[in-house]
Amino acid sequence: MEENKAGFEERLQRVQAMISDIEEGKLTLEDSVRRYEEGMKELNGLDAELKDLTRRLTILQSGPEGEREQPLEAAP
């Protein structure tokens, strides 16, 4: 998967940069829409990766017999 070549944090920073570009209002409407589409595609990929990581961590927490499934607590 090409999008996984860049780290999660790097990809998130790219999305944040796209948001900033759009919010500044200096882009044409067409460029704003293009950036929005790119950002949504990237966010969907990040969301899928986060869900997969959460699933993997839940499995690791459950132990070898799978008796202790506990969702991860949210960071404060």
C-alpha cells in the first residue's frame, strides 16, 4: 500500500497542512475541492489504520486464551 510508506504522523501532518491551505482562502475553488478530496482520502486511510491498530492491541491485551478483552482507554 503506497500510503503506508509515510508514517502515520507524517500523513496526519499532510492532512493538517491541506486543511490550513483551504482555510487560508488563497486557493482557487477547484484547488480547494481537490485538496479536500485528497484530505478525505488520506483521512479515510488513517482511520482504517487506527481501527486496525486498535484491533491488534485489543487482541494483544486479551492474552493467549482471549479471556480478557479490554478496550484501550483513551489518553487524557
